[in-house]
Amino acid sequence: MPDPEAVGDAATGGLVARAVEPGAGEGDDGHTHETRCLNCGAELAGEYCHHCGQRAHVHRSLGGFFHDLVHGVLHFEGKIWRTLPLLIGRPGSLTRRYIDGQRVRFVSPIALFLFSVFLMFAILTVAGPAIGPSTSEIRPEIKVDISAEQAKLARLEAARVNAVASGASTAAVDAQIRETRAEMEMLEAIRDGRVSDAVIRRAAPGGSDNIQWFEDAYLRARQNPQLLVYKLKTNSYKFSWALIPLSVPFLWLLFPFNRRFRLYDHTVFITYSLSFMSMLIVAAVLLAAAGLGTIAALALVVPPIHMYLQLRGAYGLTRIGAAWRTALLVSFAFVAVLAFALLLVAVGVS
């Protein structure tokens, strides 16, 4: 969040510059022509202010506005066209060059990550497959479940009759009958739209002995699966940044106690890698939407190859060193995604 005082200082600097340089007028082309910085009032000598770094000449045109928008979101100005080819073809070189200090030439990892995640979720919303069951799909499944429970209850009651006739204990079968009836009650309540948490809790596996957040997840999923899916989709966008800290420790395990590579190096690696994977999903979804599902399926083999290239280039590894680390990194990626999914479930039921 910007510092209010800094914003105020910037605005004051602009007003001072206007007062000091009243002749800094605006031309017909929408550009200003001043000799002092509009931000801090320093005398200009070149394309940028030597005091605060702002551009010497600003523009007040519609085209300039959209230019600033693009620049503010992703710092384009040629950076993106130098970054994307390397991210796709030579990710290790991009990672190492950024770590080594070549910042001006490339889009920063976090800016690219935020943009790619936004683009991915936007494309998934518009062209992605429907996620989660619809109401029309849920009800037939519930009817089948109810029929199965009714058949199970009939078998249990017949077993109880036989137990009574033979003089055997009916405690075990009575417990099963109670559980089956509670399950039927819950399913019928869902079918009829008269669900209560108390009804579902009685049928939840383990009852009140469950871990609380797991029980809550179970209750809400059974009561309103559509709402839970919606919340998971929403939270996956809001908490996508959590994939970075979840993944960095796993990458560190590939280079334990190596003083050459620090957590910063691993964070840049992970952020660029996640950016690429997000863009890969975008490409796959667009190809599938265009009817090229077979080509889109090839995206499944791309991540390990990209990880191998990035590991080898970023850390200067041999082929063998990069290969075994890639195998482990693919496994670690599944663990990180699973941890992320559990985080979403925990947040989704809160």
C-alpha cells in the first residue's frame, strides 16, 4: 500500500514544479514541455530526472494513458518480448541472469507471476471446463445412493431378525442400522432441500471425534457442494501467491547447505517456473477450446522438460545432476500442490 505521505509529497512536488515553471505548457500532441521535473521540481538534464527518476516529459493523451496502464501492470517497453522467449526456451538463463543483476532488461518474476495468474484464471473462467457438479448431476446420484442405503437397511433388518431368532446379541447390527438410517435421513434431506448441519453431523464419519476443520469441510461439501467449489475457485486465485513459499523449501532440499545458492535464488526460480506453468495452462485451455485437444494434451509432458532446462541453466548442473533433481522436483511439485489444495479447503470452510 503506498505511503500516504509519499503520495502527498509527490503531489506537492508536482504543484511546486508548476508554480516554479509556469511556462511548462501542454502541447497539441498531449505532451508537456517543461524544464523542471513535475514530481520534485528539480532542474531537468536529460530524459529522466536525476533527483527522483521520473521521466522528464509526461504525456496527457489517451494513448499515453493506456501506455502507462500497460507499463504499470507489466513494465512492458520491450521487457516482455525479451522475457517470454527466454522463459519458454531458456528458462535457466533467464533465472540466472535476473539473479546476477540483469533487472532492467526483463520483467521481474513477481510481476510476471501476477500477470500470468490473472490471465490463467481469466481464461479458465471464459473458456475452461466446468468444475464441480451441477444440481441436475447431484440429484440423480443422491437417488442412487438412497436406493443403495435402502437395500443395505433391508439386509441389516433381516440380519437382526435372524439374530433375535437365534438368541444372539443384536448390538452390532443395531449400531449399523442406526448409522444407515442416519445416512438415509441426510441424503433425503439433501434431495429435498431441507438440510441441517445437525443432520449431516450425525452421519459424518467419526461423528464429533473428527478433526474439526475436516468435519466442517465434510459438512459443507455435503450440504452445498456448489458453494464449496465456488469458494475453492475464488480462493485459489486469491491465495495463488502461497504456492511460492510452499514450493521454495522443496527446491532448497535439492541443494541442502549449499552456500552458492540462497533462498533468494530459489524464490526467483520458483516464481518464474510458476509463471511459465500458468501460461502453459492458458495455452492448453485455448487449444482445447479451439478443438485441438490432442495437441493440448501434449502440455502434460512439458513441465518436466521445462524444469530440467531451468535447473540446468540456473544452477549450472550437469545432465545427470539436472535429471535426478528434475525427478525429485516433479514429485515435490505434487506435494506442494496437495498442500496448497489443503490450504484452500481449510480456508474454504472457514
